[in-house]
Amino acid sequence: KNRFILSLLLNADLSTVKFDDFTNPGFGLGIRVSYRISERFLVNGGITKTTKIYDVNDREDYSLSPWILANQGWPESISAKCNITEIPIGIRYDLVRQQSWNLYGQLSSSTFLMDREIYDFQLTEAQQQAGSRDRWEVENRSKHAFNIVGATVGYERYLTRRLGLGLEVNWQTTLNGIGIYTVNLNSVGNQIMLNYRF
């Protein structure tokens, strides 16, 4: 009996701080290995290269370094684009299990490795006149172990005994702030999968 599933993942999601300021979607590509531990339960883990794009408009939603505050102060808002290596682990439960298709739910916890963070500051008129810096970029400065939790509903259908396709709808949130400005981020999205069971 096939207990392993190897999945190639392509995802798209929208990220937001307060669910009222969605911007452009971010995309990701990853791989996941699942292992069936019982008739309905599976555990899995993998790695995904993904991008989170979001805006931050309120001061209480992020923190700035003392140097930035002392030398130029708060911007009007920040637009962020972060390239991330995500390492998730999860547990899945098959809600409906059939010979050729399954409907399931999943809970997960992820580690984020912040590969590259780009922040564009929308400056006040006074900051612009003073020549304040409007872009900050860092690489490999932030790591967040198991700081992201998520829930998923998924559907998979097998075209042959081993090969199948799947679709998942995902929600994620951070337990504590991520990135150099410690933003609490929410993401909603979906991903398509190519599955091979063995």
C-alpha cells in the first residue's frame, strides 16, 4: 500500500496586516513529502520559496530602529516585498476518503527564513525635502522558527494509481512579528499540486 506522497507545489497568496489593505499577490514554488500514518491521518514536511507583498499603514503595526526614528522619523506608510524560504510541517486529516479522490483539512506550523527584505517608505513632504532615505533592503537578517501557523482545506484526485492533481486553500498568520520591522502578517491563498504516491 502506498504510504508516501511526493508533491510539487505552485502557490499564490495575498498578504495583509489588517485584512483591509491587500496589494499584489505573491507567488511560490515548493516541494512536500507526506506520510500516511493511519487510514485518515498524514504528516508532512517540505520547503517552499515564496514572496510576500504587503503594505503597512499604521505605526502601531510595525517597529522602526532607533536610528531611523532619530534621523528621519515615521514614514506615512511602508510597502514591503519579502523573499522567503518557508519550511512547514503539518498534520492532515482526510474528511472524505475515496479510492480516486480525497477531501481533507490540515493544520501546520512554519519556519520563515527571510532571504531578502525590501521596504519602500512613502515619505512625508518634509522628509522628502530633507532627502530622507526611501528604501531599505536587507538580506538574511531574520529567522522565525515555528512562528507561523496555518489551516488548509484541500482536494486531490488521482488520474492513475500513482499520479494525481490537487488544489488547496490556505490561511496563515504569524504568532509574533516577522522581518526587521516585526510585522504581524496574515496571508490567504491557494496552491495547485502535482502528486505522486509511492
